[in-house]
Amino acid sequence: MKELGTDTNSMVKNKLVSVPNSKVIFALLWLEGAVVSFNTACVAAVIPAIAGDLHRSSFEIARVISLYMIPYGLAALIYAPLVKRHSVKAIKTVCLLVFALASLIGGLSTSALGLFSSRIFAGIAASATTPIALILTGELAPKEIRGRMVGAFFSATFIAAFAGVILSAVLPWRMLFILPAVFALVNAVLVFLFFDFKSKVEYDYEVNYLHIIKERRIVRIFIYILILSLAYHGIYNWLGVYFSSLQYTQAQVSLLLSLVVFSGIFGQPFGGWVTDKKGMGFAATLGLAGLSLATFLLIKPFSFVYLAIVLFIFGIAWTMNHNAVSTVLTDFPDKLRPELASLNSAVRFASGGLGVGVAGIFMQQSFGLSFLGLGVIILILAIASNKILRENR
């Protein structure tokens, strides 16, 4: 078994290095994922702080999350046609520069309108990151380690998000927007200088999302992603307000939410390993079973330590499922991969943004009942995961 593992690792290494600059390409993909993810998780933690500074209610300022996620989701649809017609390097450079400018404007905003507007443009620019990363991973990584390469990309995003949430406990909220602006500018320069990629797949036909979703398995998968994203983001992005209502300090709120992201750092590679070894259906089901359990446990916040344990489970379970489903999409034929990668980000973020808005209506009435309802939805998806994700017979 040891010899087999050594042979497999050597084979994988050889396949990766056979593509010129593949290591640099993957490094820059992971760096960009980290840059655009730095403040995605911590915004939920600092909603009360932003509301106090701008003299608005927390439920109003929470719109900043939807105003980032929905444009992100809709804009993700444009990157499949762009990748087929234009240089990936040019797309990434422009998007990083726009993201840097929008983040800087957000950090300097003195009104809710200015902050809201900046997040719309930041979402549009950031939405290039994941579709392109999945497209290139599907093309450059051999199938036997594709799950782990997807896991490595998302681990980079979770490490950055974890750093952002931790820093939200000690930094003014404005710095959580200004720092990504600086990082994005540096990333854009590195991409311009060192990113050298030419696709080996000829994308010589028109993008047609309607044609793709005629396949029943693809439709099943994206309905699954849509419902799950509605539920997950409807839970996570209200936790900051929920914990503040329990009289926890900003430092305590940030620490609790950091555990979701911290556990995701391990959940992504672990999910990739489970996906590669046990199958995508098994990993997806196990992840949602844990996510459903953690959501039910949020109903009774017995203590700070209790919530910390629950949120650790919550994060690792979510990322296990996330990795499994993302890996499913990389296994489709090469010529479908750009559309599927863009649809994945589009559905996840647009539905997630809607989930934040819809869940907010119910959270204002009762956090406990909202968690109960969302937990049931996730449990139903867990039971159906294997049937939805498996290949057509």
C-alpha cells in the first residue's frame, strides 16, 4: 500500500509539472481566493459595529451582505463566455483592480449608501475568482487528486476568511475593507507579471446555459445547491446579530464566528480526502448531516463554550459538503466546465444573498424557530444528497 501511495504521488507530481508554470498558476489562484475572501465572513461579525458607526439598525446594515452576494452571483454568469473569448490573465487582472478600488471606497464610506454601492461592485469583480479556479483546476489537475486541489483552493479562502474574522475583534471595521484593497492591488501586479496560462481545450462554440440545464442531473445538482445556499447563508450571516442579542461583546462574537471559518480550513482538505476515497455522495451526505445537527443545537445557546463547539461542527460539516459538490462539477466534460463553474458561483451567491434577506424576516420574529426550520430543510437535503449527486444510470 505504501509503494502504491508513493507511485500515485509521483504520478500526480509528474502530471502537474508537465503543464508549464502550473505551480505558479495554482499559487496565484489560491492567493486570489484568499484576497477576495478576507472580509466575506467577518462582515457578519461587525454588522452591529457598522450599524453603530453609521447610525443605522443592524437589520438594515445587514443588507450589505445581500448587496455583495446577489451581484456576485449574477455576474458569475459572464465569466464562462469571457474565458472562451479572452485571456484569463487579462480577466483576472482587471477584476482584481476593480475589487481593490471598490474595497477602498467601502472602507472610506461615511454613509450606508456609499457602503452598499461599493459592495455591489466588489461582488461583481470578486465573482470571477471561483469559476476560473474551478475551470483551471478541472483542466490542469489529474482526476485522482482533483478533489484535493479543489480543497486546497477553498482552504486558502477559509484561511484568509479566518484571519479576517479574528482581526475583526481588534481592528476598526473600516480596516477590514481597506486591507483587501491593498492585497488585491498586490495580487493584480503578480498576476500581470507571472500568470501564464493557455487553455488546452478549444472553446469554439457559443455559451448556452439553457442547453446545459436540459440535462436532468445538472438540474438536480443546481436545485440542490440553490436550496442549500439559501439555508446556510440564512443561518451564518445572522449569527453576528444573534450573538449580539445574547449580550456577547464584539470580541466574543468575532471569536465564535472565527471558529466556523477555522474549522473550514480543516474541513476542505478533509472533505477532499473523503470525496476522493469514499465518494462524492458519501461526503456530501455526511457534511449535511453534521450541518443540520449543528443548526438544531444553535436553538439553545447554553454557554459560550457550548456555542464554540457547535460552530466548529457547523463549519467543518459545511465545508465537507461544499468540497464534494464542487468536485462533482469538475468531473463533467471539459467543454461544459466553464458554464458549470460559472453557474455554481451564480447559484451559490445569488441564492445565498436571497437567503440572508428572507431569513432576516423570520429572524426578527424568532431566532430559535428560524434555526429549527432551516435545520429541517438541511436534513431533508442530507437524506437526498446521494440520489441527487450520483451519475445517471
